[in-house]
Amino acid sequence: MNSPREFWPRWAESLRRYQLNHLIASFLEAGNPLALLGAQAIYFSGGFVKSDQLTALAATLEEETEVRAFASFLVEEHKG
């Protein structure tokens, strides 16, 4: 698997389509401890479902700097 960031444009587009990008960005900025728990849940479920996107999401949620960077990406993508 390459960098999790390669999935960000696709995720941002999906969230924007359902007008959830600002909500998710706010949640990611405020809920970092929950993001880490979410990453662990995704890793645990990896035994049942294999997906590069889920692995990339877990890797993004695991790192606080990546969580903040993705939240900023969601907001900036909306402006552009």
C-alpha cells in the first residue's frame, strides 16, 4: 500500500457529495481520542474485511498530525 493520502481526494469527494465534509472535519479536529479508537477498531475488523482503503483510513486516524491534515484537506477542498 502506498501513502494513505492517495485516498484523500476520493474520500473528500464522497463526503462533499453528501455534504458531510465540514461535519467530518469538525469531528476530526475535536475528537482525536475517538479517532485513535476508530483506527484500532478498523485494524481489529481487518481480520474480517481486507481493504486498502480501510487500512489507509486506519493509518490516517492513528496519527494526530494526519488527522489534522485530512481535516484541513476537507475544508480546503471545499473552498477550491
